[in-house]
Amino acid sequence: MDKYKLSFREALEKLASEANINIKEHQFSNITLQNRQDNKRYHTVMKYIASYYNKNLKQHLTNNNISFLEKKNITFEKIDKYNLGLSKNSNELEIFLNSKSISTEYLLENNIFKVNDYKKKYDLFTNRIMFPILDRYENIIAFGGRCLGEEQPKYINSWENSFFKKREILYNLPTLNRIKNREEEVFIVEGYTDVIAMESLGLKAVAPLGTSLTLDQFKILWRFVNEPTLLMDGDLAGIKASTRALDIVMPEIESEKTINFIFLKEGKDPDDLINSHERSLFISKILKDKFSLLQSLFVFYGDEQGLSSPEKIINFKNNIYQKIDNIKNLNMRQLYKSFIKKRVDEISKKQIYKFGNVSKAVKKDVYFTNLVKNKKSDHFIIRRERSILAAMINNLQLLKQNDEALAKVFLSNNELEQLRNTIIEIISTENIEKSEDLKRQLINKGYESILKQHFQTKDCISFDLIEEYAKESSDINYATKVLINILGIQEKWYLNKNKTL
């Protein structure tokens, strides 16, 4: 119970399962003998696959180098520790598994393989570095794969099935079993290689599986520690991931349930810093420069320099109090309001003092000048961004399979960005089974007017004039290719836009 942080009931179910004892008649569990046999068989199959991938990688490295592994400083020792592997093609994997008496039908039933429109079997992973994903009992339940080249998407995960739900698991979850007290440090980082780099320093780290962090994942962490620390990449996507995480945990915070933040410089991520000349700086300074959740509110929504006018201060207070009102614990909610009020009063006094010493020099706003010049091109940009959002709203399978890329893409329109962030939050916290469920959630959250403004819809349920790939009925492989292409165009536009500012 203590090692895995299980409740009495969970511990009893686990022991009964391992002993092949059916305790259903005692009203403790609905686990059947068939369930236990299914679990055991699935874990065995995944162990075979991991062994196959691992052997492939070691054989490949006897005569070849993989630049990705060298760049990330992933040695043979780390390959063994994390059971890393290399995928080649599904035909060889299928032959190997068939030799172990694992039928192709079983692989299809459990979403390990799928059949495409041409009736050809395939798996997700070809020419990728493979990262086994373990549950808290250290069983392999899925894989993450990183491409060897620059093709998109760079990272993909196994298809979900009854054993694997990516929003309910964390990469490197078994590391939490080594925690001895609730004050220990655990870092939440963005990717698999960040985890491996952090652990090379003797630190404990986990990562979400290419998705926005969910409340379920934070609840797992809070079973072990009071204050996990979020350490996302220092780019726009990392900042957005941190703000979404703050919104998710805000209602749940209590004296032993909160989070801290560490903010990296733009373009930096943990494994880059650890595997570079900045390693000592990372250890000595950056890891110690933590912000509490309260301090982070000012980082995200307004610091002393940003709160430079009465209007900005009032706007900040309104936004922050709205978020604080979501805190369920009454005492915690009142304390947060008291701390915020005191800090805002201090900032207001400083700004009043500065007001008498402000220079009258005004800098020309280049951004808005360029915005007017490029008004024509902006018409195409908003159309592209609406296309992306239409796909998110109307094609749930496409959304769930590409939620990481969709959560990161830059959107210039504030309303569409807000809509996108809410969609990601909904699928991260709610059980959404079909696109209509998502649409009704958006209506309930007050997005009806925004939906009608940006899309051809009368009831916010049926959408007209949307592109083929955005429809639920479209082939998922075709839809994914189109979406990745559109996201690539959006990314290039964003990079070019930044160069001209």
C-alpha cells in the first residue's frame, strides 16, 4: 500500500488479482477472472514488443550511430535502464509476435495494429526510437515513438485501448514508488528525454504523454508529494502548457495539494541545458529558482512592470479574483485574496510614485503599423486558424490524436486562441465521447457567440461549409496529413512574422 500509494481497496484488488482470487462475491471488486487473464496477457505481449524493439536498437548501434541519441547523450546504460528500442516495420514485428503465439487478431483487437482503407495492416511506429510507457505497477502498457528524422509529428503514442488512457498516465510513473516522504521534489517536464536527463542528475521526473496535463495526472502526483514542480520548455508552447496547468489545479489547491513553477529562457529545455556547458548553472541556480503558485499568478498575468496604469491594475485584479474564486477550499480562497490584495496595493504605491517621474517619450508601435500594412494577408491567416478550430470542434478523433500539436500552435486571433485553450482543457478534464458532447460543453461555457461569429452554424451543433478533413466522417489518415500540413504552414507564418517584428 505504501510503495504504490494505494487505498486499502486498491491494495486488496491488486493482491487478489496476483493470487488469482476472485473477491467479487465479497463486494470488494468487480474484477473477474477473465479481466485478470486479459491484463496478464496484454502485459506479456507488450513485454515481448519492448524486448523486440530493444534488441533492434542494440543490433543497429553495433555498426551505426543515431544522431538523436548522441545529441541527447543517451548511452547504452540509459538504453538499458529505460528499455529503449527501435521500431523498423510492422511486418517484422507481426512475424515475431506470431512466433510467440500472439495472433494478428489479438493485435488488431487491442489497437496494437490497425487496418487502413486499403485493407493493409500497419502499426504506428516505423523507424522511431521507442520509449516504453509503464503503469505504477511497472507493467508496460504502451509506447511513445520519436522519429529519427525531421518528419512530423515528431512524437506519437500508442493508440488508446482499455489498458492505456494517455490522460491518466505519466511517463516514468514508477519513479514515484521510490518517494519516501511528501516533501520530496518531483519535476514535471515536457518530454521523455527531459525525464532521462533530469534523472541523470539524481532527480525524480515524470512527463505527460504529448498532451496537456490533466487533473487525473496531478491527482496521481499528489498521492506522493505535496508540491510537484512544473518545469516546461521555455518556448511559447511551454508557457501555454504552464498556464493551462495553473487553471486546472487552481480549484483543487489545499495545504498539501499545490504546484510550483520553474521558468526557463525561451528556446531552452531541461535536456538541452543538462547536456550542455550550462549544466552547472542549471543545477546551482535554475532548479532553485522556483515560484509558488501564488507568485506565478504575477508572472503569468501581470508583474510590477506590466501593471503600469490604473486600468491594467483593475484588469489584473478582476482576472485574478475570477481565478481565485474557483478555489474550492474556502480558507485557501480567502488567504489567496488577502495576499493578492496586499501585493497589488504595494505595486500601486510604487506606480503612483513613478508617475511623477515618467518621461514623455513615446516609442512607435511597430507591431500595429505592420498589422495595418498586412491587413490583406491577415484575411488568409484568420481563415486558416478558423479551419484548424473547425477541425478541433467537429472531428474528435483527429483532435485527440493531435492534441499536443493543436495545443502548441500559435493563433493570432485572441478569441480563437481562447476557444482552443478551452477545448484542450475540456478534453483534458472531461470524458468526451463524441464531438457533440464537446460542442455542448462549449455552449455551456459561454462560447455560443464566438462560435457563431467565426463559423457557419445556427445552433453551434451543426456546422456548414467546413473542409472535408474537419468532418467526423473523413478518413483519419487523410485528415491527419491535411492537419499536419496546415499546422506546418501556420508555424512557418509565425516564424516569419517574428523575424519582421
